[in-house]
Amino acid sequence: MTSNDITDPVAGEFTFAPLSPAVFLARAAQAFADRIAIVDGEHFFTYAEHHRRVLALTGALGAAGVRAGDRVAALCANSHVMLELHGAIPLHGSVLVPLNIRLSVPEISYILEHSGATILFATEEFAETAA
């Protein structure tokens, strides 16, 4: 492959589509629909299921009043929930504010206030901290 191959649209036009996380997710759901994409404990999701869950969460953000540009905080374990938020929030046009689960409540409160987060998602094990 020469450097001209990279810039020449005739050399491989199909390979030069922009690949954002949202486009990657849709592409993976189409290409690998029935393959397992996520294993999270006892939860298994195919690429198609994951894509549908991300789209549903994107709609839920809008229904909750989150607008494009709003900051959405997440206090989540390394789980399918956090992965879904990583897809849905940028797809919605809002901004993800991931919170370190090892922070104290005052530190989390400071970050939430400073970031201007309009909503906080927390997985079950952090519900008390999030309250």
C-alpha cells in the first residue's frame, strides 16, 4: 500500500467512511447481529441487542429532559450499563461525566456541581452513594 492508496477515493472508497462510536455500534450490530458482544456476569447481549439497548437509552435521555450538550454523570461499575451509557450519551448529543467509584461523597458532589450534570446514573451498588 502506498500513501496514494490512502487518499485516492477510487482505491477503496468503501473503507473511508467516518467511524464514530455511534457509526461503529450500528455497523457492528448489522455485521455481527447475532454474535455475543457483551458478557457481564450472568448477562449476555448480542451486538444487535446492545445496539437496541443503546438506542432505547438514547430515547430515555430525551424523555427525561436531557438536551444535546447537557452533561450526564455516571457512577457505575465496569458493567454493561456503563458501556450502554458510553454509546447512548454521545449518540444523544450530550456529554458523559464518568465518576470514579472510589471517590468520597463530597468529592462526587463537587464534581457533579462543577460539571453542571443534569442527571446522574448509578448502578445498584452505588445507589446509596448517589442519593
